[in-house]
Amino acid sequence: MIELITTQTARRTFVTLSLERGLRPETVMEITGHSDYKTFKKYIKITSNIKFVEMNKVWRKEPELKLAKV
């Protein structure tokens, strides 16, 4: 039996994967034809991978502290 996916499922997957790979939301909105962020937001799914990548961007490295010369 062949299962078909809906265009909405495909669109949602495209949005999620594009954001996960680093495309800006504005760019994805242009590609998908969304003109309203409120509508576009319904297509965004924050996956575990997105959370992992985002947390690592911010918390992976300790900021370098420079000592002031006295």
C-alpha cells in the first residue's frame, strides 16, 4: 500500500528542515509564499535537533575573559 503525504505536510517539513539548516525565516517565507508571520509560525516545529544546535551555539564555548592591566 502506498501512502501519500499531503502538500501541507510537505510544506511543514520543508519549513522545519530549512530553518534547521540555517535559512532565515524571512527567506523561507518568501519561498513558501507566506506574507504573514502569524500564519507562517504555524508551520514551524522546534525539533530536538534545533534545540540542540541553538543551545550549542550559545553555550558551547565559554566567553574569553580579558584581564585589564592595572
